[in-house]
Amino acid sequence: MKKILLLAAFFFIGTNVFANDEGKELHSESCIMCHNDTMYTRLESKIENHYGLRRQVSFCSSNLGIGWFPDEEDAVVDFLNSNYYKFNN
């Protein structure tokens, strides 16, 4: 039983690391042309929770013609949340 839990933990950690790396790459390719780090840390941020962050990433993806798949949007949301916002899911 401990082996199964350990394997599940490694899988979960590995998946999050991969998603965070993918999110960082996608962010670098598509977001930094409009947003720099100060955009995410400003005091008057319009993003107030995890739902708002997800909504904004989806809005940018669809309205700017980036064409991310939902899992790619999730990766960017995870990257931004883990590096800047720190919202609870």
C-alpha cells in the first residue's frame, strides 16, 4: 500500500512539474509580449481569485488568437498561480 501511495505522489509531483514547465514555456512564447512580471504583482490587480485568473487566461487565449487547448490554458494558469498569485484552488 505504501508503494502505491509513493508512486502516486511521484506521479502527481512529476505531472505538476511538467505542467509548470509547459506553462512557463507557453507564457514566455505568448504572454510576455503584453505582460511583464510587474503586471502580476501590481497592487491594483484585477485578478482576485483562482477563477478570475482562469477566466483571464482563457480570455487572452481566445481573443488574441493564441489557440491554446484547455490543458495548455491550465498549464499557464498553474504557472502563474504558483509563481505570482498563490491562490488556493
